Amino acid sequence: MDLQDFPRRFALSRRFSLGSPGRFTVSPDGGRVLFTRTRGGLDPVGELWLYEADGERLLASPAAPDEALPEAERARRERARELSEGIVAYATDRDVRLAVYTTGGALHAVCTDGGRPVPLPTAGPAVDPRPSPDGRHVAYVTGGALHVMTLAGEELLRVAPEAPEVTYGLAEHVAAESMGRHRGYWWAPDGSALLVARVDPTAVPLWHLADPADPVKRPRSFRYPFAGSTNAEVTLHVVTLDGRRTEVTWDRTAFEYLATAAWDTHGPVIGVQSRDQRVLRLLAVDPATGATELLQERRDPAWVELVPGTPARTASGTPVVPWERHDTRRLRIGNFLTPEGLQVAEVLGTDGERVLFTGWDSPFERHVWTYDPEHGLTRLSREPGVHTAAMGGPTVVLDSLTRDGQKVTVLRDGEPVGTIASLTAGPRVAPRPEHLVLGERDLPGLLFLPSWHEPGTRKLPVLLCPYAGPGVRLAVRARTWTACVAQWFAEQGFAVLVVDGRGTPGRGPAWEKAVRGDQLGPVLEDQIDGLRAAAAHCPDLDLERVGIRGWSFGGTVAAAAVLRHPDVFHAAVAGAAPSDQRLYDTHWKERFLGHPDEEPENYTRSSTIHAAPLLRRPLLLVHGMADDNVAVAHTLRMSAALLAAGRPHTVLPLTGVTHTNGAGTAGHLLLFESAFLKKALNR
């Protein structure tokens, strides 16, 4: 193991993500696979590639630096957690013969059967370009307006905003950040019209993000809908290429969230959600009149979970919808129900009557499954790990994260016929976790010990590294970047423990929704139970020296641990941690805590800022000054509350760093955290 080089390599590789192939698109005949990838594990510039039976071929490289990105594209990338540069996204026509993409706001098209990329003229820097299904036209957004043009550059349609902040064709903040909907328009299958979202954010509170390190630079202003505040007004319109426009009608007072949208051969279908998120309606849209018809209504006393990829329909029109029964999140496909115990995570797509999806069927593994009426239910992934996939015709691209890293296998009719190379940088630290099921609630856990440790020879200080929140599983049977970091800390002399407790996905609806009204109480209880169970399993864990570190929600958990349980936790590092839950966005935070005007006690019990006077242990607060998701105001207010209470603490500001993009500081931050924890725990 090369421990000295690990932090530098971790930073340069952007969490070992560079060189990883992804964003796979498979042609309907299964003959072509498009994907993005950088040329190596330390190369940050993404390119567009094509895989066919004879191997891989480069289709396109960036033509402009990322410094020229329009602001809307920078925001889209931040919401999508993009870590590379260059070509990071693309879209194709139905047959995957034409691909379009942007570099530095410039729009390009490339044919997958040969030829060089060609620039397309636009009215301004282009965002989210998408060709029509027949490949004859291209739509894109610039300056908040949606444009459609021919491949020859003739403009056919412009849907212009009526006011400076109104946009057409872009997702609003909460859709992209919290709902998983990154799109704002959808083509009709015949290419004659589009379903377009209009977003008016003018009633949303205006926030200002300054760069204190550059006092000459103007603050950046943006609309941020914090909990309890006003959301953007979102409407939908069917717009034909000849300019006719029809508004889609639904009860927007009762259902203000546009959660999902799609347009297949059976027509447009949308999912609308109530503000309290306890009701989700699936509506069919008449594109001629804009009228909607109820197809399905889901209700839940906590919240209705949005399952990525749903709703979907097969070629015959059979609906593919989530169905929660007997504490299993299942799929209903016509009259078929996925089995009890298989927790559906995401629908990846349909092809004919076949449905491709992922699901958790064990504590540490997520697999890829297919269902079709003829062959029934089949699991495609075999090796232990976390798997996803893309499908087209007889071809499935299986993207697997295993104990040895990423493997991408091309299957045809279920049999391997090739691979797509992963060029990621080796971490030079080999994770060697012990997979544990801990305590009375069977908590999934990973225990990392130093490779040099001999059992029974010495006590090791313990370091918990949780996220412990919605949407993220860390205790998995795969070589993730978090596992690599955990092993690196272990080699510094810590016993590192990762526990996924209540509130994390893949264990069933009741497990996920146990945190409704209190996002910290059950989570901390599970971290403590997991710690004690791990110590009973491995007596070398020193419970008199326990640290905890985390980022984002994990940072909140870390801060809450030392504030509320100083008898258990003796030091903490809290990175980008929401300290006042009222300052986080409406859709995400109200899902778990309700409206702050109606359930204020939930926000009090789930925020750390109110417990500032309780601090008795070393606490390091870290925050990126350019973070527009968890604003640095969280950490500044937390520090002010600690200072007012006379509680010593440490604050580390990261200049120019957003919520996820700290490539330049990531390695040095690991070293800083390690030094802080070693000193605090007397190691």
C-alpha cells in the first residue's frame, strides 16, 4: 500500500472517478453502445465513445474549455454531481445514429456511423441539447428560451420567456437537487411537438453567495426555496413545431410539484405531488387539449417515495409502477408483482415488453433484474457488488462495482460478448473490510482494521464514517471511494466503522421512513448500537477513544454525535453540515420533517445549532465557501452559536469549493482531518 501518495491520488482522480465509463446508451438493435469516459484515471476531460462488436472508438473530444460554461450548465452539473469536465452528457436520436453534446456552451453533433463532429449554430450558449427521435431536429436551451432548429441550422421554433427570470425547458432547483428530475422538456415520439416545463422562480427567496477571498468579485445571486418558503411556479405546455401552445391542466394548488414527466408512443404522462408529499398522482395528458386523466394515485402517511425511472410503460402500454406492500418496495408490471423482500431501487428502462431494474436482495448487494411475460423474472448480475445497467434490443451493458473495482460487461442474449475498459486510477490502498450484521436491528456494517494490526496486541481508537441518510448506502460489498478512504484512515491507526441504519435505502419502506419527524434520534441510536456491537465482536476497539467524521448529512450526524452523546463520541469532523434544517430546500427537507410552520418541533430536534451549548468535545467544522446546496451560512451560524456559548471549536473554510467539487483540496483535507482526529483522540 502506498499511504503517502493516497491523498494526492484521491484528489487528482476526483475520488477515483476519472477514467470510469458511464452514461451508457444502447441502440434499439443492440449493435451500438455510446458512453462517456476520460482517457485515464488522472485525466479530467470527458470524451464521447462508441462500442461496437469490433471494439471501442472515440467519437468526440471537447472543443472548448469548461471555463466558458454558461451559468445554467454549471448549475446543472453541480446538481448532477458531475466531477469531470469536457463532455459529461449527451443525447441521441431514437436509433442512436446521431448524438449531440455541448462543450463550453458550443453545440456539436456527431453521427455514430462515422464522420467528424460538426458545430451547430445556436442563438447563444447551449444547455441540455436533445435531438428529435427521428434525428431531423435539435432542441436546446439558451438564455431561458427553448429553441428548435434543423441540423442545417434553420431555426424552427423559439419559446421565449416573458420575464427575465422565467425559463422554458430547464428543471427548477428542487427538481434537479431533490426529485432526481434533471430535465425540463421532452420530445414527442414523432418529433412533431415537445412537452415543455415553464419555471417562474420570482416568488422564491433570493440568496446571495459571495467569495470573501475575492472582495472585488460580485456576489452570485440565485433563488433558493428553503423549507417553508415559496416554491417556483412550474407549468407544463405542449408546443408544436409550428408554434401552437397548449397548457397542461391539473390541480396545481393541491399538487404543486411536477415530480416526473415522459412522452412515449402512448402519449405524455406526468407525476404530480402534493406539497406534503403524501400523495402522488400519475396523470395521462391529452396533447391536443392539455386535459389530464388520473391513471394511478399513491398515498402514504409519511411520504410517497419517488422511484427513479417510474412511471414507465412497455410497448403494449402496460404500466410499470412502484407498489409498496408488506414492507417491500415492489414493482407492479400489469398483473405481475416483484417478490416480497426484493427492494426495488430504480427502473432502468423498457424494451418491448421487457423491463430492466435494480433491487436490493441482500444487506450488502444491489443487483440488476429483468422481467418479461415470456421468461419471467431473471437476475442478470451474479458477482457480489453494486450493479446497474443499460439495455437495447438483445444487448445489456452491465456496469458493476465489485470488490476489485469497476467492471463493464456487454451481454447479448444474456451471454458475455465483450467488455468496456475502465481506466480509473488504482487507489493504491486496498480496502479489506469485514462485513458485519450488527445489533438487534441487524445493522449492515463494515469494519476496517489496519493491515498491520495483530489481534489482541493493542487497543485501536475508533473512527465512525457515516452518511446514514436518505439515498446513500455505504456498507456494500464493493470497492467504493468511501471504502478506500476508510482503509486509508485505518492504516493511520484507527479501527474504522461504517454503519447504515434507519433512514438509509434498500431495507424497505418502514426502515426508510422511521426517521419521519426526527432525522437524528434513530440515526444516532443506530450508530451507537452498531459501535457497541462491533466492539463486542472485536475487543480491540477502544470505546474510550471514538471519533466520527461525515460530509453533508453525514456531517450533521457527526456534529450531533459529539453534542448529544459526548459520553460515546470524543471528537468529530463535520463537513458541509446542515445545522439549521430550515435552511435546506423545501422538497427534500419537508419530506422528512413536514412544513416548519406546522411541525416546528421536528426542525428543532433535527438541527444541531440548538445544541451548541452542549459541546464538550473537539469539533472541526469544514465548509466550501461556494456551496449553493448547503450554504456556508449553516457552518457560520453554527460557529457563532458555539462562540456565543463559549464552546471552543475549529472552523476550516474551503475557498472556491462547492458542495461536491473540491478536487484541489480533497487530498490536503484528508491529511488535515487525520491530524485533527489523532490529536483529539490522543493517538
